[in-house]
Amino acid sequence: MASGTVQSPGCCMRGRRGDRMTINIQEHMAINVCPGPIRPIRQISDYFPRPGPGPEGGGRDFRAAPARLAPLALAPPAALLGATTPEDGAEVDSYDSDDTTALGMLEFDLLYDQASCTLHCSILRAKGLKPMDFNGLADPYVKLHLLPGACKANKLKTKTQRNTLNPVWNEDLTYSGITDDDITHKVLRISVCDEDKLSHNEFIGEIRVPLRRLKPSQKKHFNICLERQVPLASPSSMSAALRGISCYLKELEQAEQGPGLLEERGRILLSLSYSSRRRGLLVGIVRCAHLAAMDVNGYSDPYVKTYLRPDVDKKSKHKTCVKKKTLNPEFNEDFFYEMELSALATKTLEVTVWDYDIGKSNDFIGGVSLGPGARGEARKHWSDCLQQPDAALERWHTLTSELPPAAGALPSA
């Protein structure tokens, strides 16, 4: 082998006659090696720096890359991790990167009409919703709930807009029977969901608006980012201190709401008037709103019964007609109880709402009692009726899950 040449299995070639051909060492280096400017290799600490000794105990500033790495500078670690810097004082959440994406914006108007006891919710449009389907789009709709309260009884829903991330609804949804007391302590939950025909509908995001932010008869416009519903930790994973705080807050909330808190099952609009000419009490069953659904089709077949207790002769029962497949029935029926005004001071009017079922016992939806033993608006309505004869007084009342003992004896009546 001649001087200045190299022979190896990886750098030999065979000629036409099978003889080995040699390659010059300079050519071998040019083929297999391409030396260039050698750049320094990043250390792992350059991506995840740890605070070390420094003037303020914070170590070096990890947001600034070293000068020697300027040609290879990448995004700051905080941007790579989707977290805030320690200087911000915020804790890094435990969600994955998908949870930090924008869920979209929702635009809507709210108006509380104090005179008619109604809350008008105008759902206008949404922008930039999170894609939920394989085609990169969604089939969004909006649900409304009043909290606290029975979700099925007060749920309102818009139509579904197909294959869009920027839906336009322009729909007006109305809650009836909203009182000043509701405005002070209730919260409107607005949820945006994606409708799936072959599986369960998916949650996109929500907004919660305390109704105390509204002023009577003044429309308020909102254009807010949707928020994620943060799941609460299970009791088993809570620390002892966290469980103690949770129990304390729950007890405090129950104390503020008062004892005997009952589930809301809808609203009923009643009219009371004592007629001096006819010498009796005129009870008007006007309408109900947002009743609890008792049937599998998501509706009820409601009717209303009234009793004037105590009822020794059992002749005080009155019953409206049945309204089919509705949670917002209108009755507009009047019942008359012949009685002296002085005797009414010791009476209690029991109003119960039932779901009519064929071939089995009717289901109790909710009830309310008006009389001297009642509390809140129910007692005030009864007192105003006795103090203002010949005046028709209409008031909304909340139906609760409490079943009066006397009413429970006649479920199929």
C-alpha cells in the first residue's frame, strides 16, 4: 500500500477486474467529516434554572439567556411551560397544555324587569370557541341555570348552531317569577356546550353572573371570556386542614341561608283578594314557571290543588285543569272561599302542584303555604290581603319540595 493512502473495508472500492481501489486520506476526511464552527451545547440548567446564591437570594435571572447562547436563544421557560414566573406570585396549575387554550368569548345582554318580575337574557353570539369535533368545528348551544335552585326546573336552552366556532343566536330567554330577593342572592350560570348526536354533549365553557350586578330596568351588556369549570378535589385527596375549611364554609353557608333549606321546584303566580261584597276569599291560580320535570320526556302534566286549613268538613279542596307537556303552564282559574274576614286570620292556604299520571299515583312537584304561620313573602302576601280588602294582589311564590301532610293523603285526587 502506497504511502499517504488508507485501506479499510468502509473506504475501499473494487474495480472492473475485482482489484481493490485505494482512497486518499484527504479525500476520506472530506467525505466523512464536515467540520464547521463548533457551538456550545446547552446545559439542562439553561432550560430549568434553579435559584442560587445572589444579591437577593434569587440567583440568576432565568428569563435572560446567556450571551454565549444568543444564536440559539429559545422562548423563555415560562412561555414554554405555560406558567407564570415566580415574580408573579401565582401558583402553577396542574392542567395540561390543552387546558390553557382559549375557550372563546360569549356576548349577551341581561335585563331585570322589576315590574313584571322577569329576567330577560338575550344570547347574542360567541367568537373563537374551542373546536370539539373531528372537523375542527363545533355544534354549540347555550344553557342557562339559576343557582341555587333545581337545575332541571329552571334550565333554559338556545337552539344549536351547526359546524361553527363563531355562532350567532340572537335568542331571548326569559325567567318569570324573579323577585328582588332572587336578585340579591342568586347567580345566573351560562354554559356553552357542543351537541353530539351519537354521544354525550360536551362542555366547552361557562360564565357565572351574580344577579346583584343588575339594576332594575337597565339592560347590561356582557362580552366575557368563557371559563373552565374547575373540578373540586375529592374528600379522600384533601388534606386534613382543607377538609376542615371545607366543612366550615359549608356550615357557614347553611347558617346564612337559614335552617330548613328546601329544594326549589319552580314558581307559581297567585292572586289573593278578599271580597267585602261577596264575603269571601278569591284565590286566583294565574300561572307557574320553570316547574321540575317529572316525566321521562323532560316535561310534566301539571295541575294545582288548593286547601284552606284547618278543614274539618273537607270541603275546601279546589283543583285546576291539567296542562299537558309543559313546565310553564298558564291556568288563569279562580276559586272562591266563602268566609268572614275575621275567620281568615286563623286560616292557612295550602297550594300544591302535581304531575298527572294515568294509571298510577300522581307525582308531587312542589308546594307553598300562605298564612299567619308562613315566612317571608308568603306571610306578607297573606297579611296584605287581609289588610287591603277588595284589592287583587298578585305575587310570585317559590315552590319547595316540602309536601304538606294533609296533601300527601290524596296523591291521586
